[in-house]
Amino acid sequence: MAAIGVVVPDSADFLGLEPALRPPNVGSHRKRLNRNKKKSWKRHCSAQDVEDFLEDVRLQERTTGGLVAEKTNDSLFFMDTGNEEKDLKLNKGKNKPLRIDLILQPDSKILPPKNILAHQIPNAKKLKQRRSLQEKLEKQGILPRRQRLLQAKLLRPVAKSKALTHNQPDRDFYDIWGDASPLDSSLVGKDDWYLEQTGKRALKRPDRLNLKPSPLPAVEVIAPGGSYNPAFQSHQALLLQAHEAELRRLKEEERLERQLSFPTVEKAPTKESAFQELCQGLLEESEEEEGVTEGKEEEEEMAGGTAAPQVADGEKKTERQRKREKEARALTVKRLAEKTLKQKRQELYQLRTIRTEVRRREEELFRRKEKRAENRQAQAARTKRLGKLKYEAPDTEVQLSEELAGSLRTLKPEGSILKDRFKSFQKRNLIEPRERAKFKRRHKLKYTEKRAFREVTL
């Protein structure tokens, strides 16, 4: 038996839309109602399930002409015999549309007017001519240029280079730090600009970015005297170095104390010493000024007796005076020219001396250049001032002669690795010198005596 209708589900709902399966109303809140009174039943009790049932019944009556549960099996099922003619006779009239569908169909048989503007295409005539030309060329075996290029690209043999994978155990070994690598064999012979623009080769890192803040090594080797079993001379040299550093520190402390200390009664300034300091230098300056004035007067007297009388500004020169001045000027120019010529002739015999001076000058310039390079190298290795604090070198880690150990097992460690690395960063200009932050109390402490303590002390 094959079913031609709708199989009735076990539930009472014809469409299977139970209230629990329906989507909840968005934004709805559950109301808290008092349902123990009859007044609340009439007002707040929901009758949605009853309305859904009645709507389901009305739907069955509209679609099937009655309730599906009351219909017979013959009206719901048919016998499939396999005979098309017999099936057509049995099912005759069942393929007709429903009455409701016929009612909803339009009554007029006249087609609606066609919207001409909706079917218009811009450049339709031109496109039609182009399409007809393409069809004509295709019949002749001539394809468009774009299609020809695509076919040539598809027919062109592509030699795919098989990339080397990293999971081949039988591949040859190579130096990963070397310049030549088999992984870069596909890039050999290609243009550098092309490789950089396509991202297949990394850009060269500028040399200025590879410069380190300081050329000093990260880990400095300690002096030979700092070994656990050093030689006598090396250990004494290290002790001398530590001793000199300690002396410098003591001298600096004494200098600060001497500058900041208040003078004693014997060294305290008096009125007489203060007056002498104020008058110091005044007497010597007055004597010097008197000697200078006397010397000037004598010079003026000497010059006054030998000075030649000069011509007044308004007096006119004679022809003879002008002629003499002209001859004097020509004689002066002639002497300068002869002196210059004589000096040039003399320089010809001084070529060996000039060559020696040039060589000495070049040696001097070369020596200055080397000295400047040494100074630059020394300045590069120097610790720079990066912050408000100045870098202070750590104390020399050294053991006294009686503290030396003959083996590593009995060696007493000196210093701290953490402090050594921290100081190394400061020395190599990686971080600025720092000091531990000092705790500063914001408010003063206030001491109070508790009642329990007062009772015990009393």
C-alpha cells in the first residue's frame, strides 16, 4: 500500500506546530500572577492551546474537506497495481487543482502590458553586430585574441620545479651558516631587483643597524691573578691594582671632608686678613700704570724732535713733488718684481728641501690621522653618560694571600653574577646607570601609648 495523502501524526496538531516548538516572543517577560482565585483564571489564563486546536481543525476542513482522523483508509490510501491506465482511472480527478486555487487565479485572460523599457539594452544593435561577427569567425575557425592567448597558455608546457622538502632523510648535508645553500638553488641567476620586489630574497640589512652600542665584549676575562690558584706575580699585580683603587677612593673622601669641614680657630679669617685680600693687587697695578705713562711721554718727546714737517691738507703739491712721488712708486714696484723673480730662481735650487718638507708634512698628517682613529676607537669603547648618574666601575674582586685556595672544592666565591651582568650592561651602554630607590616617608610617625601598656607600666 502506498499513501497518497498525509499521514496523521500521533499528536493532535495537524502541522506539528505545538506551542512548545514555536519561537518565543522577543522581549517578552514572564508575568508573576496569582492563580489561586477564579478571577485570575478568567483574566490571565491563556487559551492559546484551544485556539491552536481550532485553527488546526479549520485547516483540515479547508484542505481535506474534513478531519483526517474521521476519514476512511480508502480515501487516504490507494492500491499500487503497476498498471498506468488503471492508475489513471483510479486517480482520475485527483490531480485537479483545488477549488481555492482556482478562485485565486485571475479572471482576465488578457496578458498584462509589456514594459518595453525593462527589456531595452544599451548598445543592443552594436552588441548584436559584434555577436554575429564572432559567430561568423568561429564558423571559419578564427578565434578572438583573448581566447587564443588562453589556449596558448593552456597548451604551453610548464616545467614545475620540485621544491626541496625538509623531511628527506637521504638528502645531502650542507652548512646552514655558509653562503651557498641548496634551498636557494632556484634563485641562482635571477635578477636581484626582481627577487627583492617579489619577496623571494630579503633586503640587505644596512650596516649602520648592525653597529653595537659598544665594542666591548659581553663577558670580559678576569685578570690572571683572579684565578683560584694564581701565580705569585699575577696575584701581587692584582693586589696592587686593588690597593691603588682603594687609595684613590680614600683621597677623594679626604678631599670632600677637607672642603666641607669648618675651619678651626687658628685658621679662621680675621679682619686684617680680609682687608689684605681686598687690597691685594691694587698697589702693583698703580705702579705699573705710572711706569707706562712715563714711557709714553719719553717716546712722544723723542718722536717730536725727529718728525718731518708734513704738508698741510689745503696746500697744493708742485709738479716736482708729483714727479718724485711717481718715480718712487715705480722704483718700489720694480724692486718687488725683482725680489719675486729672485725668490723664484732661488726656489729652483730648493727642490730637495721642499720635497723633504712635503714628506715631513705627509708624515705629520698620517700621524695625526692615526691618532684621531685611536681617539675615536677609545671614545667608542668608553662608557657614555646616558642618565643623570655617572657610571662607577665595580670593585676589583680579589682574595688576599691567606685566603687563596689550592682547589676548586675549597674555593670561596667572590662577587655576584647578577651584579656583574648588571654592571656589564651599564658599561656597554645598553642601560643607564641606576641606583636603588630610597624610601622616603611621606608623613611622620606618631607614637601613641595604648591603654593596656599604660596599665602594666603603672
